[in-house]
Amino acid sequence: MQSLSQLYYLHGIGYEYTKYTGEHVIFDESTRRQALSCCGIDTQDADAIKQLNFALDAGTWLNLLPHTSIIEAHHPILKVRVDDVYCHVHVH
């Protein structure tokens, strides 16, 4: 299941590792599924897996700025803090 593999990746659940002795170890599918289950994820629910993949991967790119809160509505000024990385970006 491709979606499940993506979810493993997005949660940092590896496929393999090398022991300090040099032995190469590959995790079986049930071990990786159990790791996701420990995160509270139902690995049998394909729709939930697709939604989580979107939220963790593509969903983060839908917002340029974090959510803002207006503290005093009676002032006509809204201050937005923008990361320096975005200060030189031109949007058309």
C-alpha cells in the first residue's frame, strides 16, 4: 500500500537500520504498523491514511503565514509578522 508507506515516512518510521555490529536489519510490515498504531493511527482505515498524508505533507504548504489573532479590534491596524525568508518573495 503506497499510502501507508508514505505515512511511515512522514512519521519517521524507518524501513531498515544497521546495528553497531554492522548487521543490517529490516523491519517487517507488522512492526511498522504497530509503530503507527502507537501514534493512535488505524492502519486499516484507508481514508484516514489518505487524509493524514495530505495534512502532514501537502497541507502544510497551503498556508504562507501562521494563523493570526486580532487582539484589539478597535484599532484599524493589523500587524503581521513575516519570516525574513518571505520578505523578498514577489507574488503575482
